[in-house]
Amino acid sequence: MISDEAYKELEEAVGVDNVSRHPAVLDSYAFQPFENHESMPWCPRPVAVALPSTTQEVSEVIKACNRHNLKHKAFSTGWGLWCGPTTDDVVQIDLRRMNRIVEIDEKNMFAVIEPYVCGAQLQAEAMKVGLNTHIIGAGPNCSPLASATSMHGVGHDSIYMSYSARNVLGLEWVMPTGEVTRLGAPGSGKGWFCGDGPGPSLRGTMRGYTGALGGMGVFTRVALKLYNWPGPPEIESTGTVVDVMSEVPDCLRIFGCFFPDKDRLADAYYDIGEAEIGYNCLKVATPAFMMILAPHLFKKLKGTENLRRLLGGTLGQMFLIILAGISREDLDHQVDVLKAIVDEHLGFVLDAKNIPTLGSNLAMNFIRATMPALVFRIGGSFSTALGRNDSLDTQLAWGEAIAEIKRGYAKKEMIIDDMGDNPYFVPYENNTWAHCEVVYPYDHRSEKHLAGSSAINMDFIINAIESCMEPMFGVVPSARKVLSPLTSNFNRWQRKLSEALDPDQTSDKGFYTDEAEFDFTNVPPERVERLQKLVEDLTWTELGPPE
Amino acid sequence: MQTKSTDPKVFRRAVGPENVSTEESELEHFRTAGLSSRGEPAAVVRPQGTAQLREVILLARETATNLVFTSSAPPRFRGDTVPAGEGIIVDLSGMDRILRIDRRNKVAYIEPGVTFNNLIERADEAGLKVLMPLLPRKSKSVLACFLEREPIIIPKYHWDMTDPLLCTEMVFGSGDLFRTGTAGSPGGIDRQLKAGLAHKNPLGPGATDFLRIVQGSQGTLAGVTWATIKLEAKPTVHKIYFACDDRLERLVAFTYRALRPRLGDEWLILGARSLATIIAESPGSIDELARRQAPWTLVYGVSGYRYYPEERLAVQENELARIAQAVGVRPVPEVPSCPAKKMEEILAGPSPYPYYKTVPRGAFADVAFLTTLDKAGAMVEVMSTACDAHGYPPSELGIYIQPIQQGRTAHVEFTVYYDPADEADRARACELVEAASWELDEAGAFFSRPYGSLSRIAFRNCPDSVEALRKVKQVMDPDNVLNRGKLCFGEEVV
């Protein structure tokens, strides 16, 4: 409950039309089914929602919350359980009115944006001046500010446009106390060209590999790197989001590259990286295409053994790559290099130029990353196995290990059978490191699937620890509690920083520093024992990890 | 915490008596550096590993001793290793192993005492190249260099400000051990290597990035005991070009258009004096060489790699030639007294001894800051005006402009040369640097890694950051035992 007095202060902060405590409105924030493995997919209902339109208003909302012992939690474009409150007495700060592209600096290749600017919006504006923006795999509907400051940040374009956290050139941050600060050069009034300094970089307190997921104030502006776009200011397209046909610009070539096995695929990846070609690159499972685009057909065909062998085996080790050239000569060179590498590693290329309709469909779907969200279609929900990103080899191995785990669960019908493989594998920064997560779809209405989710997630965590990875869903309080002692006691330090910068702990810390016990209800006892053994073996002492 | 008089004997317990020195011949290197004021080093302590470093820090907490880290050998110029008052020098230069080079993942595992020459040699054997800053001094620690966010000369490989530093092991001022990036993943390093990790991911662990916090902290928050460093593939063909101009704007325009699609490898702009200082083979020839150069010279490299190297080289050369023509710049294969091959060799390694900046007059002082390339010209004007005002000929000023973050940011470095034996000359340099720094600050210069008195200028602009940084310092170094009084952690700042 929120007191009338507190509610009135929120009204004063943002205007009466921009605050609500109506249960129906609040429930629209509390219904968070994605990555919510409860049978009733709700999170705690916020006590109120406030929609500020300026940084100053955000500050006033937070100060009002603090005066009344209410917590706050930011929400921008929202994609899952972590966007909602994790506890009672939380005011949800919905940032959708802060939707301005403040500046695009063409020359210095960056944009300053507010939280509710989405990837597609920024991309459209950037392309007009020959630039492009990194769009995360979750899609162009997501807020680039949110992924850069608060969540993860991998995308199909990471080969050329990196990881969201590494694209920050400056930040405006309403601290949990309500004070406004700016990091880096903008903090010294010098412009938005560098996010670090003077001296130690406070960017390191803002986020690490993951963000604080609303646990450390509210980010109201960010300067993000933009990247070269050699294509036209607009791409002529017809159709709707996924079923789109676009005029493929002359500066782009799209290839599917298929290899006989994982090792050859890996070697090709490494060589492509050293050749410094590629604008957009994604390893996808061929069955996944059919699953997301034609789920009904997929369900009917997936039992066909020959099809499984063809898609998961013969065509299983493949990636799709888009080359972008600044001239014909440049593009031709990149094509020559790609073909030479694929040849050397006994692969073959499928050139979209020879199948114009396919290329026409893939171009914008990949450059704008529109397809991944379709994975919801087959079962209504999905989850994903995330291991810590590092070398390409580790990520490919992770993909295989998780596929194997999935097959067991699919056989027992505890998740939807997607033919066992569904990696979202993306190389970063000229293939010098990589990301792999393995998606599994499930039906949220099925008790069996929900039970399967807990068990399979435990297997993922165990596999991650055995592979010396910090599972990226260490943002979950129960996983954090187990992992922190194995990984530099990171949460102890995170908590100390949180207490230093948020002395009254007014931000919702559920996905940032809180810890909780695992619910082992649906986990086989031997898996629980395995986890406990790993924890026992790998817990840090004051001298570091057991070597 | 109250500063106590430091008894060096205490640290024998941690590192053994043979690794504690109070010899004046060693201490003198930490009394002054460049224009910085006098410090009072009481001893040099040399830990031989992480465990000993941890013991040293814990003892410092017990005894309220100020510890100042160093990992490069002398000479030193910036003053970050000169204690503010009394202090014990913690010398990590003896930890100098290259622990591993991973060719496939292009990464080196190094301790703090590894210098560029060692690393270049080992990387070269593996077919890799080290991402070089411009002519670091021979004795400079690679790890310290990148902890200080020293810019590298190939902008396309500078994706973010932490590059090329990746994962680290560090000991906080609290004495706690921490590993960053994927080095902080479960298991020890051997186990992680067996699992295939290459320690390429610099972020985390978790939702905090202690590497980023510790970078640029001048040893005020933690000591770093090893790190992984990003290397890159050695080109199979490589050429250097020059573009000379009397107008900086044209070279800036060329740079913007070239770096946007990541053309070129090495990419830096030098004023005539800096160029002459770099290429001169004797001190006496610098003046004449400087007179023979254009006011501005852009140096850039182009490369071909394993697949179709000549074709790639040709593509790069042609694209750059087209851009050059469009902006009115003419690339040439040599400048007076420096053919491309010579410059290629210069850029590939550290400075010869003596350090190149000391060659013209015996000593120097740098004013280095960040801005954007389009503002570099205005900054040069400000600096030239300040030179005029202090009777320092602008033509004798060293100027180096380095695009970083793939061209989004520019590191600008002015070098004032002076004769350390001439008190008046030294005083003039000191006054010029001080006055110019204030004026540059007014003009928009961002002093992102301020040394010595520059801290006052840098931190006065961001009192809220100072407040936050002091809280971070309290968390990581609760007894204030690490490099007291530096950056914004002294009482006089802000």
C-alpha cells in the first residue's frame, strides 16, 4: 500500500496524469511471465507506478519514495521478470515518456539517448547519417540504454558492434539517493565522448558483465557508440515485421556457411576474425528457423528422423554472416576471403544472392534482429542456458553440452523438443571472444514443463560451474548465493558498493545483491549433491580459489 | 587514518629481509619525478608473489603505512610513484614472468614486471603483435601502461577504454584478493585453462567491474599481480604512409573519414617537433629535422592478413587514396629523413634509451587529455597561446594526437621540453604546464587520468563523482593505505 501522502508527492513530481495506483494498471506491470518459472507468472505488484518525463522528475520521484520508505525500480521497454518489483512497497518508475534521441553526433559516431528510445528507432535515425547502432538479440523493440546500463547486451551485430556494456561513452545516473550524477567526460561538462574518468572509472560501479537490473538507481541518459553503416539512409521494405521483403543494398552480401563438424566451424570462425571481415554474424540451428517461422509444421515434422539428421546433423554446424563493404572492391575482397576460409575448412557457402527472395527476407531481419522473439511462438514461453562468455571454443563447447542436456529433457517431454539444438551463438569484436546461450521452449501451462524447468536450470548451473563459467543468470538471488563464494566473493563486494552508494538501500535489490535459497523441490537428489560438492570444492578462501 | 612513521623492518616479515631495501641509491628514484614534489620513501619492498603482496598490504593496514606501487624500472616522470609525504614503495618489477601466450585466442598472461621488449619478442614468436602505445620507455611495465589507460596507436583495436587489458588478479587495499573478468569464474586458473577459458572477457564478475574501477586509479585502490592482455595477429604485409600538411583540419577530416569504416592500422598525428624527436638519430639534429617537416604529419599503416593479403592491402590503399584526394591530402611513402620502413620499426617497439622525450633538453613535462578530434585544433591554439604567454616557442612544443575508441575520442598530448639543470627553464616549464592546463580545461579538455597537480583541475569539475569515488575508496581501501593523497583522495582536492 502507498499512503495518500506519498502518492500525492508522486503526483506533484510527475503530474496527476502520470501516476497510478489502480490495481488493474499495477497488474499490467506485475504480470511478468518471461523467465518466471512459477505457475502463476506474477511478480510482486508495485504500490504505484510513476511516469516521469525528465531527469529532474525521476530524481523527485526517487526522493519522494525515500521520504516514505518506499523502494523504487526502473522499467523501460521491459522484457521479463527482472523488470518488475521483487518485493513489496516498490514504486515502479516507468520511463516510457523519456523517449528522446537527444543527439546524434555523426562525426564522432555516438548518440545520446533516453531510456525509452528503442533499437529500431535509433537505428532508423542513425542510418540516415550513415551510422548504425548495436541491437541486442532480444530485438529492436528493446531499449539500448537498458541493455547498455542494466542488463546484458549481445546481438547479431556483435562481431562489428561489440557488447552493449562496452559501448557506453557517458552516462546520466539518478542515484538511489535521488542525486543526479554524470559519469566520464559529461560529468565534467566536457561532452559525451568518454565514459571513464577522471581517475578510477565509476562505470565499474554502474555494471559488470551484467547490470544491476534496477538495483542501483535509474539511468536517464546514455551516450552510445554508433558504427559505420555503408548502406542507404532507408531500406525499401514491404510486408510486416518478420514476413518482410527488403531491397538488399549493393554494399551487403549475405551468406550461410555450413561445415562438416564443430571443429572446422570453430577454425573458420577464428580465421574470419583474423581476416577482420563481417558485419553481422550468427550461428543458428537450422531447425530453429523452421521452429520460429512455422511452429505448427515444425511440431508435425520434428519426429521425422531423416529431417532431424538433415537439420541437426548435416546442416547443423552453420552460421549466417553478412558482409558489408564500403566499395565494390572492398566487398569483393571480403567475399573472396570468406569463400577461401570456408573452402579451407571443407565447408560450403549458400550465397543469398543466388536465392534473392531469401536474401531479401533475411537482410532486415538480421540487421534489425527481429526474429529471436518468435521463439515464444511454439510453446508460449522459453528459457535459456547462459554461460559466461569467453573464447569461441568455450562457447561452442557450451552449446554442445547444453544441447545434450536438453535432449534428455525433451525425450522425457519435460520441455518442448526443438531437436536438441538451439544455440544463439554470436562472436564479439572480430571474433576475439563470443557468446553462446541455448534456448529451450516450453509451455508455461504444463505442470510437467514447469517442473522440468527447475531441474534443467539446475543442470545448466552445474554444467556452467563444471566448465568454470559463471552462469549469466547469476542475477537470480538463489544462483548468486551459490556462485558468489566461488567467484571472488563478488556479491560481497557488490553489496559493499551498493551500501556505500545507496546507504538506505532504496533501490530494489532483488536482482542485484539479494541472495536466497534454491528451491530444490523438482531437482533430483543426486544433482543437489553434485552442486553441493562443487560448492564445497571450489569455494574461495582468503588466498583465492582452490587451484 | 593518522599517518604514522613507517618502520620498514615490519615488512621483512612479509617478503623476507632480502626483499626490503633502504638503500638511498634505490630510494632516490622515488623522491621526485618530472615536475612532481618531493616524496619521502622509507624503503623499497619487493613482494615475490600475490601471497606476499597480500601480507604487505595487511601489514600496512596494521601499521597505518602508506604503500606506493611501482612495476616499471626508472626513469619515472609522472609522479604517481612518488609518495605524498612518507611511504613504502612496493616494487612489483621482479614479478616479470610471461605466464602464457595463447596463439589461437591471441592473449598473453603477464605479471607486472613484464616490459614491452620481452612481450614483443614472445608474441612475435607466436605470430602475434603487441598493441603498442607510442614509444613507451624501455623499462615501462606493460601492465602498468594499460592500467593507466595509455592509448594504443591502432585505433581500430581500441573498442573500449579498458583495451587491451582483459582479466586481472588484484589485491584490494583491504588485503582481499579478487579476480576480474573471466578470471573470476569458478575454479583456479589451471582448472579454467583446462576447461578452455582464454580469459578474453574483461567484464565482471557479476554486476560490478573492478577492473574498470582500478584502471586509472594510480595504485590508490588495489595492486594488480597479473593480467591478460589482448594481442592481435601479425599482418603478413604491412606498409606505412605519411600525410603531411600545414593544416591540421585536413588531416582531421581524413582521419574521420578513414577511421569510420576502420581503414588503416596505426593512425596518429604528430606535430613537427614530436616527429623530429621521434626520428632523430642524434639530439643535435632535432631542430633541423623539425624545420624540414611539415607542421603536421599523419602517420598511418595498412595491412594484409593471411587471406589475400596483397588484395586487402590494395583495397585499403585505394580507399584511403580516394578519401585523401577528396579532402585534399596526399599520402607519401616518406618524410624528410624518415622512410616508411624506418617509421614502421619505430612504431613497433619501445623508445630507445634514453627515452625519446628526454633527448631534446634532458627533461619534459606532458599535458595530456581527451577531447574529440574536431576540437584538437582549438586545443592546439589554446596551448600555443599559453606558450607565447610564457615565452616558450610554440614551434618547440611536442604535439601528439592519437585517435582512440575507433576514432570517437582523441588523446591529445603536449610536451614541454626543458633543461632540468636550469632552474629558470624548469620553473618556466612548470608555470606553463600549470597555466595551460587550466586554460585547456576551460576550453573543454577532459583530464581523464590526471597526475600530480592536474588532479585539482580534473576533479573540481565533478564534485559528485569525487563523492562517489571517495565512497568506493572507503570500500576497497578502508584504512587508506594505498598511495595516500593522490587523485581526489587528498584533502585539498575539491
